[in-house]
Amino acid sequence: MDVMVQVPYDATVKLMLASLERNLLPDAVIRRLTRLLLASRLRSGYKPTSELQLSDLLQFVHSLKEMPIAIKTDKPKSQHYELPTSFFRLVLGKHLKYSCCYFPDKSSTLEDAEKAMLEIYCEKSQIKDGHTVLDVGCGWGTLSLYIAQKYCNCKITGICNSMTQKAYIDEQCRDLQLQNLEIIVSDISTFDMEASYDRIFSIEMFEHMKNYKDLLQKISRWMKPDSLLFVHYFCHKSFAYHFEDVNDDDWITRYFFTGGTMASANLLLYFQDDVTVVNHWLVNGKHYAQTSEEWLKRMDKNLSSIKPIMESTYGKDSAVKWTVYWRTFFIAVAELFGYNNGEEWMVALYLFKKK
């Protein structure tokens, strides 16, 4: 690593990326490079004084209010969901939870951790059988399907932005003979409807959004006077930033998170125009690190089945590159949330009521 210091930074990054794409970088090197980039991010994120730190955050809050609800919405959809569901079934747990799971103890499996986090949502949102439920950005219906089975008198509506995901959820509903779940395919930033719900959930969707003022105003219109909104997003404990594709080392933004936002743990406290915070919790980043390590293990275990999926999705010439990219993405997520013992990047949970 000492040799690298003498080479211009940009040239080093280009060389590393070229080696990565050809699958020539060992995992240990990828992890070390990731930690170096994270240390650099922390140096730029932390300000010399508390006053400057707060000023920086308030500027970020103000800038979000000037933006649309979301930007470049088609890009993240293609980045994550152009791969067929068959890939995610080989990598994720049985609930297909493509977000942070919760590991109660060292012996917990990925399936245990998926269920533990789903239980946390139900408990903290104070959901009751018979409630009407809206799941905004429902993914493969992980939470919607869980609630539909656990609370059979609940009526659930899920909103996702992928026909592939809707097809999977509809198939699950047929297999499980569920009559209480409906899926709408739409872009949440432009979607609207005349309806109201007892409980609204948003799990790792806010990271793809920008103007939380307008977004929460929209969601509040779907809340009854006594409704509760539960939000889960990943964050940094102190500062917020945009995922921007500026340099060669921003490839995670380029290939996986275009238009994304890294919120701070307290960011939504500044957006209480239409909703009021009832409660607020933090989940140590080590749970997300462990989640992503489990995804990586499953990907490695199923590489022979994953190879034809990569070839049919990205083409034979790019299959190796994209296999490496997905592995590196899971490594980067694990290193990000595991950094400093999970006390830098983590997950924030919020409970709001209508104002």
C-alpha cells in the first residue's frame, strides 16, 4: 500500500478499478481501499467545531427543500432491479428483505434477522389487526407480505416502482392464498391518490428521495387524524450528503445509487411541517454490516447459478465485471456500516403522527 502513495491518486484509482473489473483484486485489498475511502469521507464530513457542523447540516436541509422530491428515479431502478428476481432469491433471505436486518445474537441466521427486524417494525409502529396499511416503496413486498400473513384482517396496499417486483408479490399472494394485499406500480415522487390509512411504512426508500418536506406533506395526506407513519432509513450519525458521481472512486454512486441521499440520523427532525415525531430510535451499523456479509456469502455459495443470470442480464462480455461489482457492492456496504464498530453509519427508525 505504501507504493500507492507515490502514484497520483487518480491514476491509482483508475488502475484499481481496471483490476477490479477483471477480478484481479483480492477481497482484503477491496476492504482496505474501502476503509481508506470511508476515512476520507469522515474527514470531509466532520467539521472543526460544533457550530460549523450544525451550520453545514442546516444548509443541507435548506438545499433539500429547493429540490424535487426525487431525481434520476429511473437510474436506481435499473441499477438494482434490472437483475431478475432469481438473482435476489439466491442472495437474500427467504423474505427477500433488501434492507438492514436485525441480528438478536451471534447464532442468528439471515432468516432470523429478517424476521427480527420485521417484528421490530410491527412492534414500534403499534400496528393492530384490522388496520389499513400502506407500504411506500415496498420492494419485493417483504413487509407487506409479512403483515398480510400475520394480521389477516389488515388490508395492505404496497407501492413499488418495478413490474418485476409486482409480479413476484402477486405470485406470492396466489401461492399463500392472500386476499388482503394489493400492489400499485408507480413512481412515488409523482404518484398521488385519494385514500387514507391507519399505518404507513417506508423502509429504505427515503435514501432515494431529496425533498423530504414535499414527500412528507404528500404522505401526510394519506394519514387519518390518528394514523402513524413509520420510517426506516440508513444514515450517518452526524452529517448528511448526496451520493454524487464526481470522481472515479464514486463508482458505487455511478452503478448502484445514482440520485441517492445519505441522511444524518436527526435529519427528519427538521421536516416536521406536516408530521410530528412521536419516537426515534437508532440501530447500530453492525447489524447492516452483518446483513451484507450474509448476502455476500450467499452470492459466493451460488456463483454457478448466478453466472447465467449475469450473462443474460449484462451480456457475456460484461458478466464477470458485473459479478465483481455486485460482490464489491456487498463488501462496501459491510465495511461502511461496520466502520468504527457500527457507530458512524447506522439505521434510524422514526415514528410520526399527523400534525
